[in-house]
Amino acid sequence: MAWDRNSAHYPHAVAQIDSTACWAAGLEWWLRCMRDSRSLITQLNLLSKFVAFWNHDEDDPEYGTITGEGLGHIMDDASIQMDYVVRGAGSWDGSFIGQKLALSPVLIGYNEVEVGGFHVNVIHSLNAGAAADVNVMDPNGGRYRTRRHANFNTSNYVLGWAK
């Protein structure tokens, strides 16, 4: 098994250091889960290492954010080693997520109403039942929470898991 799926062994949740660092905080937590096969890179070091992929226009309201395409480039990096797919709005597939959870936690980049734009969570488990809830590490506040899958698929979204 690539990661310890026992929730008692999950690392502490990682809070993003600012409103645009959710992707770096999510990846730091993901790397902590993958400690047996990956080196840890903190969110500050991730921000520095992948500076070319985030928005540097200080006059743009999206300053500091990253696009799904930029996130894809980061997931391709040898230090991260993630496979990923872009899914269309309304295309949630719980069984697909379950298959990928056997390999690693699943990073999800999606449009989040609470933050008003692109956001990253890391899915660590699924809940059985009709609601198809998922359990995530949410860097917004650095917390574990349960979310309905409908929160994630109102627009296209990115899923990433260990290669």
C-alpha cells in the first residue's frame, strides 16, 4: 500500500498560509501522507519551487493563484509524481475515486463557492450511502471535514493521485 489509510495515522491538517496557497498546503499534506515514497516539501518551499506557475500580476485580482493547467505541470514534476485527470461538470464517479484512494489520497482542484474561485482539497476517504459524501483535508482553515460531492462538480475539476 502506498499510504497508511488508517485515519489515526493521518498527518495534522495543513492550513494555507494565505488565501492563494491552498494548492501548496494541499500538496504538503498529500506529501506527508506519501512519506514512505516521497520527500516532504513544505508549502513555502512548494510556492518557491513552482513560482513560475502562479499568477504574478499584482494588479490582477487573481494575483498569487494557480490555474488547473499550472497545477497539472506541478503534478507532473518528479518530486510530486501524480497522475491526474480533468473531469467535466456533473461527472462525479465515486467508484473511480475509490479506486484511486487505494493508491493515495486524491487531490481535487475545483471551483469553490466559499472562497470565490479555484480551490484545492485532498480527499482521504469516501462515505457509503446515497449522499456520496467525501472526507477531505481542507487547507482553508487547515481542517478535516465532510463534503458532499456536489460541492466539487459544478464546473470542470482536476483529480490527482500517486503514480
